[in-house]
Amino acid sequence: MSSSNRLAMFLLGASLALGFAWSASMLSGALVRMRQENLIRVKGLAERTLVSNHATWACEFWTRATELQAGYAALEGSRRRVADHLAAAGVLPAELAWSPVEIRAEHRKDEKGNPTNTIEFHVLSQSATVRTADVAKVDRVSKGVTELIKAGVELRSNPPQFVYTELESVKMDLLGKATKNAHERAVTLASNSGGRVGALNAAAQGIFQITPLHSTETSDGGCYDTSTIDKSVKAVVTLEFQVER
């Protein structure tokens, strides 16, 4: 066979190979499109309201004194005022915890603002923490702490934290309802397009959002509000179904 004939045969073979490859690619693409057209992906949502059943609140109080003995006496006076305030608000001894006393020495500074070895005064501090299922009580206590400040107690109040301790059972219930909601959406979409929902192809659980009531806050990492007693819990699932024609 001459060299020109061999070249022609080579080019013919290459063309046929490229044609087959192109045809296979088109067929594969068509199958992918058919497969995609026979799937439906939907999101399901479920939501319910929760009332917190446990609360925590803490405050820190302190005093300053040049002598430790006088500092302890002043701190004990503040501690009694805090204890009396909490008892008057209905806090039970079992609901109250005291931290150990902390002592910090403040050193005198020189004319350049650098600390020296001379102790100017001591700062003594202590914390009180309330933990209870009576969330309304913690709400009252945290809002009434200004009375202690007016009475001369140097105090810092932390925001109360309100939580729901049986959240796992709520999550399971919402997952079931969100799944049912997603299936109902899929049925509606499929029937309106002349098909019907077939087998479940894939399922994914979304992030739970626990927010204050009527809040539109969302987060990719999920929200867990602890600032309010009444909360809204939302669950989202994504389901993918086969669609039968």
C-alpha cells in the first residue's frame, strides 16, 4: 500500500474514532439529563414554639481594700446583701452556688506608669450563680439586681441564659414532620408535572435554628438562642425522590 493510501486510511480511522467518542459523549449527556429529569429535590420545613425549662444567671461582686482583713470584712458585707436580695426574690439555697473568693493585688505605679513592687490595694471578688427550673424567677432576679447597685454593692450582672433541656426529643419530632412536609411538596410538584413520586433517592438533614419568637435570624452553623424564655425551633431536611412518569 502506498504511503498516501496509508495516510488516508489513518485519517479515516481517526475520524471514525472521534465520531464514536463524540456520539458516546452525547449519549452519556443525554442519559445524565434523563436521569436528572427523573429526579426531584425538595426541602421540608417544620417549626414549633418552646418555653425554656431551665435558667442560669450569675453575678460578680467585689471590694477594694489596703488591708486584706478589712477587704474580707467588706466582701462579706456585700455577700450578705446579695444573699438577702436573692432570698427575697425566692431563690432557694439549693439553687444558689458561691465561687471561692479571688484576690488580686494592685501595685503602685511610678511616674512613668510602670508597676512597682509596692502593693497599693487588694481587690477581693466573688461570684454567685443561680440555677433553677423556675425561669420566671431568674428573669425577676436578673432585672432586679440594680437594687443591689443602688445599695452600694460593686457588682456586675451577666445576662441570664434560658435553655430547654429536652431538646433532643423535639429535634426528632421536627425531623419527622419536616420529612413529611418535604414528601408532600414533592407529591404536589410531581403531580402538577404529570408524574408521581417514586423511591427516595437521598436525604440530608439541615441545621436546626433555635431563635427568639418571630425572629428571622438564620446561620449556616445553626442558631441557639439563650437570651429569651420563649423560643422558636425550626428544622429543615432536603429529600431527593425518583419521579415516575
